[in-house]
Amino acid sequence: ILNVEQSPQSLHVQEGDSTNFTCSFPSSNFYALHWYRWETAKSPEALFVMTLNGDEKKKGRISATLNTKEGYSYLYIKGSQPEDSATYLCALSQGGSEKLVFGKGTKLTVNP
Amino acid sequence: DTAVSQTPKYLVTQMGNDKSIKCEQNLGHDTMYWYKQDSKKFLKIMFSYNNKELIINETVPNRFSPKSPDKAHLNLHINSLELGDSAVYFCASSQDLRQGYQETQYFGPGTRLLVL
């Protein structure tokens, strides 16, 4: 069974704090790693798709890095705002498999 | 305009009934998916279709039958509903699964199914 682990499960920070969380996955047969942002009662929304070891992607105050050799990706949020409150999901695809396997997500709450 | 839409948003029904959930995407994508968010909050793939052809069929009871009348629609029909079918079901689409899994998936708003 392919496991995609995310930590921590939940996180509370103050407005203005910077934060980061982790997605861990099996490094063998890596194909792509996706990050999604999922606000309560809305649809998951794609943030990044990462494919190359050492990849770094940025979208506004959110950035992500990828290490395929050791099997992890970090998501960073700089200067968190209350509107960043959401669950952040990562999902893995492996070569030879035509499906995404999702982690359980990290639920971020940013307090004003 | 909503890119991926699902109807209904909420569905409350009795055990044993048959129900359908509809999904439509207006993105011109070739591939569509059904996911189930289980009780542990994981999103798990159920089915995917590429241009009306079934590509992925995970270990799902055969009471669940997807139907794709055209590449913009993927409906999910569930027969003989059971209590354990209560979950949130998400539809998604992507450009073309056959091009590889670098394609971003776009999700619908989810259908919250409650079986009593």
C-alpha cells in the first residue's frame, strides 16, 4: 500500500507568522508530487505540480520544495494571513500508475 | 462559470435506494475522475475515464457504476445504498491522463451523501 504522510495533522499560528509543513512519500518510482489547498466547504484547488528533484515553486507567499531522493516535500507560507486557513493536501503519482494518492492533509488555522 | 460542477450538493436517502450524482466539466478536458472522501478524511480515487473510456477502476463495490455519456460528463450511479456509502464524493477533471500525471486536477464542490 502506497502511503503519503503529512505532518503535522493540524497547526495553529498567529497572523504574520511563517510556517511550514511536510509531505513524505516513498522515493522509489517517483513521477510527480501535487500540492492542493482545500478550504472548508470548497473544492481542493491546485497549488503546484512538482516533478524534478530540487524543484522549488512559488505562488505569492506560498512556496514548495521537493526532494525525490529522500522522499519529502515542504510547503512554506510566509507571513501567514487568516485567509490562508485551509487544509493543505499533497498527492503523489508514481510511474506506471495512473492515479494520485493523497495524504490526509495538514489543517492550518491562522489566528488574527 | 463553474469549471467542474456536481449535482446535487447534498443527498439524504434511505438504505437500499438507488441514486445518481452528476458531474460536468466545461474545461475541455479529456479525463474525469470520481473520488471518495472516507471517514478518515482521505481522498481516494474510485474511477477515472479518459475520453469516455474507463481507465482506473479501484476496488469499489460493483454497486457503484460510472457512466460517461461524453467526455464532459461523468455520472456516478449507486445501487442498493448502504450506511457505509455515506461520504463526500468529489468529481475532478484533468487535461489528459494519458499525457502523464503532471496534469493538474480540477475538483468539483463535492456531493455530501448521507444514507439513513
